[in-house]
Amino acid sequence: MNTLRKDIQKEFPEAKVVDIVSKTFGAFEVSVNGQFIHSRIESGCNPIHEQILYILRDAKAGKPIPTISKKE
């Protein structure tokens, strides 16, 4: 997740990335413009690196922002 976090923050400083690690669960949340793109808690899976970057690029270009609901 650290590589994805760094890539997101480098290319999209306005994106919010939250990574919470605890003994019972780990959460990795990505949102832009106040809209969630990926939630590990809700989807039950890790994000796909290129898929997240692709969605963020589209969002930056003004395209609709989809939410990743499950691993594809």
C-alpha cells in the first residue's frame, strides 16, 4: 500500500488517503472531492494500483468518479 499511497500523493495531492492498521483490521481508504473511490473495509479487498490511478486521472479530467465496490 505504501507504493500506491506515494503514487497517489505525488500525482494527486488533493486526494485523501487513509491507512489505518490495528490488530483486528486494516483499512485503506481513498477518496477525492469528498467521494470514496475505494474502501478496504467495505470491499473486503486491497485496491488495484493501476485502477485507482486511472480513476483519479479521470476525476482530475472532470469525468464521473466510480466507486470500487469489489475486487474485479
